[in-house]
Amino acid sequence: MQLKRVVVTGIGALTPIGNSAQDYWDALSRGVSGADTITRFDVEKFKTQFACEIKNFDILNFMDRKEARKMDPFTQYAMIVAEEAVQDSGILDVNFVPEDIGVIWASGIGGLHTLEQEISQFTEGDGTPRFNPFFIPKMIGDIAPGYISIKYGFRGPNFGTISACASSNNSIIDSYNYIRLGMAKAIITGGSEACVTPSALGGFNSMKALSERNDSPSTASRPFDADRDGFVLGEGAASLVLEEYEHAKARGAKIYGEILGGGLTADAHHITAPHPEGLGATNVMKIALKHAGLQPTDIDYVNVHGTSTPLGDVSETKAILKVFGKHAYNLNISSTKSMTGHLLGAAGAVEALACLSAINTGIIPPTINHFADDDQFDNKLNFTFNKAQNKEVKYALSNTFGFGGHNASVIMGKCE
């Protein structure tokens, strides 16, 4: 059986630094921080009082109130970016067989806002179990791909992926494999997360995972900096239309890049901490390179997981040095989480778009907020600190790692 080539023909984004794919790309190149004091709820008693919220956003600009009330924000975000990507792809402008197009979508947490709301209303009442009939459908993590498929009539493969912060890289890899195996012509994929909520903030604070730099939110996400003190919570979504190359070529589709390979591994080490020597991260990048048919020296840019945590940044850097050897010093490396915060299950999709931006524009997005070198890192590596750099990017690799020891790497490249 001859495997199919898989390309990206549509993109969409809703992020803390831009409410469309193009706005997001523009903000990346300018090094914009999306972090600020939380506006959704009273944060006075929380250790962390800021996050990367989406801005200048009103759901009623995208759907009517009745429709919006049936969806948790994570599904609302999914619907918005899927619409942008589908329209961008032009796939609705040609005759297609509904069974040939699928939706594979990711969310690490799902409808947390809905869960909080329903439980608080129950506990604050008289104990009578009065729940919204949409409670369960709003909450469950697989509902977003269901809604997307219903809107467009796509009847191909349809499911959700959940692997914590690796979730949307998982969804991209699953979509890639379904298409290259001939099980679909196109798949709308990506991830969405709406976790700027009291329980998420409090829960991550209790783990000491979040930055507590309340006096300077915009500089709080500091990957690879000596004074990093945890990640910054982010929210939003991104979508990619993946399509079989010959199908896209035949209809004259615009092609942003090609998905060339993906790797999936487990640390099998600790439920939240990464392997200290980056074992799982090392293996996942090696597998992605093998499946892509590339050598380490072929990669130009690595969009790292780079969450700004004391342990995670160190282990990932060790893995990069093991995989790339001397070529590691020729790479551009950057963590766009320094701008967007950590979008958890949506991180991989948002960062895949950052890689496509580098491939299409020749601009490497920076790792902002670097103030002090850390002796734990080889500071000869090019972390693209503070300012974007110009570089031709033929191949880019994107890493995402999640609680549970999940690791996922995706390799993208120019379509030739």
C-alpha cells in the first residue's frame, strides 16, 4: 500500500495575542505578550492573579445566544477556529463526499467552566439535584468534534484526543495517519481549551506549577531564564485542515506546508514531572525524524514545549542536545508560550501554526522575557531570545509534553 502525502490547506486561530490566524502570526513576529490580570473572576485570594486570556472577544459576534448557551467556551472556541480554517481551505467550494472528511479534535480538560458552574449552583442550593440538561454534553471533551461535524455534515472519522498538554499534537498525528492510510481525504483537526477558571487556577497553584509574578504579568512566562518560576495559564484554540496532497492539488488549494511525520512516546517516570534526562522527549523526536525520513541536520527550527518551569525546560534542552548533537547549535529554538502562555490541550495546534508561520514567512518567533542566563543550559544554543530572527525554514519540529508522561512531536515542512 502506498502511503499518501498530507498537507495543510486551511488554518484558524483564537489566541491571547490574536483572534485570527493572521493576527496571531503578526503578533508572534513582534514578540507580543498576552499575559495580564485576570478579568473573569475575583482573583484577590489566589496566589496567581494573571493569565493569558483571549481579548476583545464577544461570542455573540460568532453565534446567537441560544446556540452559545448550549456550548462550553472550549467548544465555542473550537467552532470559531474550525470555521476560519474551513473557509480558508476552500474545501466547501468543491464537491466532496461527506464520508471523506473527518474531524479529530483535542482538549486536555474539556468543559471545566461548565462543570464548575453546575456544581456550584447545586451546592449553593437546597441540595435538590437541578442540573441543566446540556450539562453533560457541554462538559465532555469529545463534544467539540461532534459539533463541528454536525455543522458541516462531515461524516468521516470523528473523535477527541486527550493526552494533557500533548493532546492537540496527538490530534494532528492521528489525522495525519488516517489520511496517509487512505481512510479520509481531509480532516479538520486542532485543539481548544477554556481553563482560565477558579478551579484550574487554584489547582495548578496548589501544585506550584504557575508563575506567581503578579507584579509583572507580561514578563512572567520566562522559558530558559534563570528566574523562571512556572508557567502562565492560557486559553484559546487553533485549527488546521489536513488534506491528502493529490486531492488538494487537484482542486488548486493553497498549501501552507506538509505534515511529514510524528512521534508519540511515554516517559513512564512520574505523573507530573518530566524525566530528568529527557528520555521520553529524546525518543519522541527520534521517532518523528525516522517517520519523516529526515536526519537531525535537516531540521531548521524547533518550537519547544518550553513552559517556563524549572524542571521541564532543563529536561527538554538535554533531549535536544542528545537528538541533534552538534547540529543543535545551528537550530533556532523558541518557546512561543512566552507570548501565549500555556494553552494546555490546545498548545500543540497553536504551536503548529507558529511553525507554519516560520516556514511561510522566514521569521522565527522569539522567546520573549529573557533577562538572565541559567547555567543549567548550554547558552551557546540559539533560543531566539527577545527578538524574532530571519531564517529560511524548510523543516520545523514542534514538541508538546503532558502530565502522565505523554510526549508528542510533529514535523512540518515546505511542500515541494
